[in-house]
Amino acid sequence: MKVAIFGLGYVGAVSGACFAELGHEVVGVDVSESKIAMINRGEAPIVEEMIAELTADAVRLGRFRAIKDAASAVREADISLVSVGTPTGADGTPDLTYVDGVVREIGSSLRGTSARHVVVIRSTVPPGTTQRRIADALEEASGEKLGARIHLAFNPEFLREGRSVKDFRQPPFTIIGAMSDYSFEAVAELYRGVESEVIRTDPSTAESIKLLSNAWHGLKVAFANEAARILKSTDVDTRKALDVFARDKILNISPAYLRPGFSFGGSCLPKDLRAMVSLADKAQVAAPIMRATLASNTSHLDAVVELVRSFGRRPVVLFGLAFKSGTDDMRESPFVALAERLIGKGYRLRIVDPFVDASRLMGKNKEFIEREIPHFVDLIARDAEDAVDEAEIVIFGHATAVDKGAILERGVGKILIDLAGDRDLEFCGADYRGAAW
């Protein structure tokens, strides 16, 4: 393919040389005369392992060159990649000035042409930018609607400085936020020869993956450092502990728990987080992540309470009281906390949880629920169908298949607040609301 890359900074320079290695004909566009001259001499404008050789080979083979003329580059290309910087503004928002300028240049350059063209945004931008701001700007500058001749997509990059060529050749995945079939097929073709899973999604999701990934990476670094500071105070070999910790690929380093739902609870997570904070306090070590995790968990509960309150004080049925399905353990259950909050706000509440049998409760579990909701037995509904019929707001935490069936059958027209992300509930005819989706 004939490819124009706008912006010959880190991402643009590496991508240009790597796409050329795949056999594409690449022209880089930049306002810097020195960068243009360096590339045309076969020299990489950045210092990076393997990039000098790749750039020299690409230029020698006639597959990579650089120019300043944006219009010429666009008219000769099948696809334009936008890789200009989006520096942080004063309020933390990415500054899209350079992206806006390049998109307008590309759109203007496409006026009066007839060939199909795909514009691909690779700069990091806030979710929604491509489908709204960039699409509108491109249509205005080109003078035509997208989807017929001109197509648009967002394709995030995951290149780490110091090993970007290796990351280009072996990415974790290739994400294409396509606005049309043609844009998806064109970007997929661009990466032919790169072995990775190709994921098609909408541009907003693709934009969010880049932000999510870097936020998660930052959180992991900060968590490891904070945990090490705390554990060092107890004479633990922190490198050994974290090495063993990371070997658990089922729960610790895995997709486990990484999905939106309700607040965590139970007898382990809250207790052990508090234990880490306690260790930090005794050693006078700062532990903002551990503290913030507990605070964030409470904030999520607060958000659900406010969601319920937004519908007024109507009769509510809550499915789930134990901290998770299949157990009667209610210690520090977020569902108990939610029920307690709603009762305190004056809601008429019924609860469905067939695993919670008051006659069989004992020990700390019994002490906890009798302390938090002394009259909880009076709130338990044994017939899920009747409980749904009597309610105007149905809150789904967890339920047996039979009780879930009662919601699906009798929840039509009611307000349904889903705390579990159960996709079956989205289409049961209720006014469906997710906890954070």
C-alpha cells in the first residue's frame, strides 16, 4: 500500500520504517526540515534499538522517504496515518491542536480527488474524539460525507520506548476502531505480516484501550513500589514476594476481576487491604493506593445508591444479600451495605437470596448481619415472583437461575438496575440501567 504518515516523532518514525519493512511504500510528512533531511539520508531521527538499520534499509530500497508537502503526500497515498503529538494541557486534557491541523490539511488535500482514501488516527485522544470532532472536521475540510470515498478509523499504538521495533513486530493485539468495513479492511491489510489478534471495534472503545492500558501500567508500577515499601518494613524480601505473586496467572496477573460490576466485599479483600494500610501506618510509610482502593470501593457503592435515588422513593427488591452467589457469607457484603443505606433512606425493601437462611447462620456471620440489619429476616422474600411484582425498582446483584427467570418474565416495564453485568437482563423489556455501563 502507499502510506502517508503525518508526524515523524517517535511513533511516526518507528512506524514508517516498520511499515516499509512490511513492503509498503511510505512517505513521512513533518514540519521539521532536519527530520526530513535525516530520513532522506537514511538516518533515523530517534535513538532506538534496530531503528537505524531499518530506516537505512527502507530508504535504500526506496520504500521510505520524507517530505513537507502534505497535499502531495495525501494525493499519492491510499491511507494517511496521523501520529502527531497530543501534549497535556493545563487542565490535564490532551491538546488536540496538532491533530486538528493535520486532519484539516488531509481533508483539504482530498478535495477534487476521486480515489478512495482512509484516514487513520494513531495519536492518543480522549474517547469520542474520532467519531465526533475528527469526523466532523474531515467532512468539513473535504466537502463530503464519510463512508463513501473517504473513510476514517482509530488505530492505537502500543510501542514502548527502548523496544518499539520488537513491539511493532509482536504486539499484544492490533485494535482497529473502524467506522466502515472498508476502513477496517484497509487497516488490517496494512498490518498483514504482523502476527497478532486483530480486533475490530468502534473508535471510542479503541481510543479508550490506549488510555486504559497506560493507566493500568502506571497503576501496576505504583502498586508494586507501594507494596514493596510496606513489606520492606516487615523484613520481607520484596523482590521475591512480588516475583511469586506474579506467577499466579489465574487471579493475580489475569483478566480475573477486571470487569465492571459492584463493589467488592467479603471476609478477605477489605480485611487484608486494611491490614496493608495498618502495616504502612506502623512503619510510617505512605500507602495512597491501598487507602484509595478502599475509598474507591465505597465511592462505587455511593454511586449505586445515588442511581437508585434518582428514580425517587419507590418499592425496591434486591436480589442478593451474601457477598457473592452460592454462599450465605454476609460479612462486609456490599449488598448488605446497599440494603442498609436504602433502609436508612426510607425505601420499602424486599430481599431475595435463597442461600441466606436465618436459622442456619452462626458465628461472625450471624453477628455481622444482626448488627448491621437487625430485622433482616423480615425483609427476606421467599417468592421471587411476588417480590418482583410488588417492586418498581429491581436491583440485580446475584440470583439463582429460577429467580433470574422471575426477573426476565415479570420485570417488564420496571426499573432494572444491574450490578453484575448480566447481558440477559438488557433485553427483558425493563428500563435497564447498569452500575457503570
